Amino acid sequence: MGRRSRKFGFSWSWKRASGLSAMKQKISRKTGIPLTRSGRQRKVGKSLGCCIPFALLCAGVAAAITAIVT
């Protein structure tokens, strides 16, 4: 089993120290658009999540109408 290094709750980040993280947070909050890739993917997934059942319902109705007409 390999040894892991422990930081004991202390970590240093040049982005936090320079204020870059805080600036990015403020921009994201004002615009409502996340600046990270995973944040944008979560936002899009959340907004599309409610549309998928509706789209499947519409596709089913269209298929049923097509089957009846032909």
C-alpha cells in the first residue's frame, strides 16, 4: 500500500491569494453563467432535464399520428 501525503487542512493557492477566484465568482454571479466547463454543463443539463420528457411525448404523439394517417 502506497503512502499518501497529508496536508492537515492547509492548502495554498495562488489563484485564491491573487483574488482571481473571487473575481471569477463575482462575474459568474452577476451574469448567471458559470465560468467553469463543468458548471456550464450542469446548467445546460438542468435546463434540458425538464424538456426531455416533453420531447419524448411529442415524438410519441407524432409517431402515432403518422401511423394512423398512413
